[in-house]
Amino acid sequence: MSFLDTLRVAGVAALLALPAAAQDAESLTTADEVRAEISEAMDAIGSYSEQEREQALAEAREALDRLDAEIDRREQALRENWAEMSEAARKTAEARLRDLRQARNRLGERYGALESGASSAWDELKTGFSDAWGAFSEAWSAADEDSSAN
């Protein structure tokens, strides 16, 4: 599966940070698989050489756009399920969405550095982007843990 194909399955990823009450059983069975595929795709950027820079940047931009759409979708699902949620679940879901948004912003900053950085610094810039993806992934994991606890 190509990097772009992997990112196309990101639509299911929105389910990962929702409270358990907002998820259905079918989506839960594929959530781990989708997360693994997205992680592999983001990690693949680190393997691009400087000669493949433009392709890496295009694929990273598409991944960021999909992550933005998924975070927006999670926020919408939270609003739609607000009335059915306990106060504790609301606070937890809001905090996790805030964490995801902050981690996404840091990832975006690293993408900007990757995009505008000098070719001679490509390896260092890729490392920064990969590290920012790692931080986003940790926030995503925390959201998953909270979802399964609710």
C-alpha cells in the first residue's frame, strides 16, 4: 500500500478520540489497524531522500490536511454527543481534543520548517518532523486510552 493510499484510510481515524458512547462496535474493530497504517505512512516520510523532497512534502501536506479534517470531525462528534456524555467524559474529551490540536500545531510548525528549510539540512528537518509526529501520536494514544476508559 502506498503512502497516499495509507493516508486515505485516515477517515476512520476520527473515531479514535471519541468517547466510547459515540463509537460503534464495527469502527472499534478497525481503529487499531487504521492507526497503525497512518503511523506507518507518517513514519515513511523519514525515509525520503533529499531528491524525493517534493514528493515527501506533498504527501506530508496531504496527511496534515487529513489530520485537520479528522480533528474537526472529532470536534463535531463531541458536539453531537454532548448531551449523552457525563461531565467527566466531556472534560476528558475536550482536554484530549485540545491536546491533539496543540500537537497538530507543533507538527504544522515542523512541516513549515521542512518545507522552507535548506536542502543541506534535509535530514535534520526530517528528524524534527518525525519527532513532532511522535508527539502527535502520543496525544492520539492518550485520547484512545481515555476513550476506552469511558
